[in-house]
Amino acid sequence: MIKKFLFLVAVFVMSTGFAFAQADASKADQAALDGIKGVGPKMSKAILAERKKGGEFKDWADFEKRVKGIKEKSARKLSEHGLTVNGQSRPGSPAKQGAHAKGADKSKGLQMVSGADPENGSKPTKVRGRPFPHKAADAASSTK
């Protein structure tokens, strides 16, 4: 039983490693480039065509200058999603390191916005601008 569990954990860890692969704009083929979030077939063809025409990219500035449609903002996002130039992430952009990097700043959990004081036992009145669900239940119980 433990061997099966350890095997499943190992498979899971290996599969998450492949899900967050990186691709180097100076060396990757079209399939690897398409695997980067934000790079579609059109952009990967443009990268490959420019690389064929002018050789490998020297750095991120050279990449941004030569590839049509890639400016500072899009280059930063591509770097965050795993694109590198000569093995380097774009300066000023955190490289994608794993499962937690993708949505670290965009929490999908509930966030208490107003009216909550756990020390005094009061309940929140709003969660992300919407009425908290217990409010309707409290109102229904108080009318009976």
C-alpha cells in the first residue's frame, strides 16, 4: 500500500515538473515555444523566422527589438511563463519556479472585506463585495 502511494506521489511530482517547462527562444523548436502560455502558433513562427534570419538572440533587448509584437510588457509576461533567452529570464521578471508561481498573486479563496472581527466573534458582512452567505440565513431565522 505504501509503495503504491509513494509511486503515485512520484508520478505526480514528475508530471507537475513537465507542466511548468521552460523554453529558450534561441534554441527551442515550434512545439516547445507553443507550450509557453502566451505564445501561439503565429508568435512562435515569428520567433523562429527572426532567429533563422538573424541568428540566435543575444539577450532580451535583442529579442524584443527583433520579434514583431513583443515589447516590454509582453516580454515580461512571457518570461514569467517560462520563456528564456540564452537561458536567462528577463531582468525584472520573476521566472516561473513551479506550481505556486502561476496564481500566487491571484488568490481564489474567500477574503473577508468588512465587518469581521474574529477576536470578538463577529461575522464578516461582505466577501469580495458580495453579501456573505450567512447574512441571508441570519435574516431568515430572525423573522420567524
